[in-house]
Amino acid sequence: MTEGLRERKKRQTKQRISDIATGLFVEHGFVTVTVAEIAEAADVSVNTVYNYFPAKEDLFLDRGVEMVDRLSRWVRGRRVGESPAAAVLRELRALVEGVSPTVGLFDGYADFMKVIAESPALRSRLWALQQETLKDLEATLRAEAGPAPGHLPELVAGQLSWAYGTVFAWIGAEMMKRRAPEEVSREALDLLDELEDLLGEQVLNYGIRTAT
């Protein structure tokens, strides 16, 4: 559906508030900056900020909220003959190889990560988002792959979330050293190969999509 004028303006306002907030957090720290200061800098009311972002943490981790179903989207979009694990690895490789900012491969990511490292509230919110992602993936695997014995969907979801999180954490740690994104990308591809070798056949072959 075509985005209407009202929806577009709301989306643009939300993004502008988030961008301004992120800039202030990076410059002054998450704890120091208040929502009132963000509202003033964005030329909106405090209530408007909270209408778009229920919690202060969401101002900084707004894209994290939108990424909760990323793994599930990859699983639902897997190709015929492809398993959920293969789809996740393929999509993740494409982002890493493409030096995508969505996996932290951009100049300035170190400043972004520094804000998180210095804020217990942001680290807690990030952990909660990771748990939401895991639960969402578990539900998707059950819906997509059909009945499975025991706790296999949860175990596969855990393994895929672990692999995904490991790559993200490694990239974050390397970018904190202010390395070149292209260099980190090349090494992250090697890490992905090692991760795939660690995943067992039961995980790699679970839920293969058959022709319909």
C-alpha cells in the first residue's frame, strides 16, 4: 500500500526525534541527556516524544525494536530446499559481505557502542530485545516447520540466535577498536564459516522447505 501523507510525516518526525536523541546521547551520554532536552532540541513537546517512544531507551534502540522479527523474516522467506539455519546464514553473510550498517559495519559505530557500554539501562533493554527475538523465532519455527519431537524448535532457535548474536558481538568489539569496516567484514565472513561448522546436522537440516 502507498504511504499516505499523514503516515509519512509521522514516520519522518519519529526518525528526526530519534536522530537528534542519538546525537545528544553520543555527545553527552545516555544518563546525562533528559527527554525534555531532546524534546527541546527537536522542537516538539515531551508528550510528543513519549507518543513515539514509550521509554527513553527506545529513543536510542529504536532500530532494535524494529529488528526483533528479523530472524523470523529470514526463516519465513527461505527458499525451496533451504532450511531455516541455511537462510539465516545466507542472509547474515550477505549483510556482512555488503559491509552493511545494519550489522554495525560503519564508521562511528564505536561511538554508538560506547553509549551502550556506559549505560546499564541500555544494556538491560538490549538484553530484553534479544529475548524477544529468541521467543519470536521459536514461535516462527514451530509455525513454519510443523510438529517436531521434544524441544527441537527451541533448541534450533537458541542455536541460530547464538550464531547471530555472536557475529554481532564480535563485529561490535572489533569496531570499538575503530578498525576499518571493510577489514572487519572480511574477518567476520571467516567467523561465519567457523560458526556454521559448529552447528550440527540436526540444526542445519531442520525445517527444510519443500516444494509446494
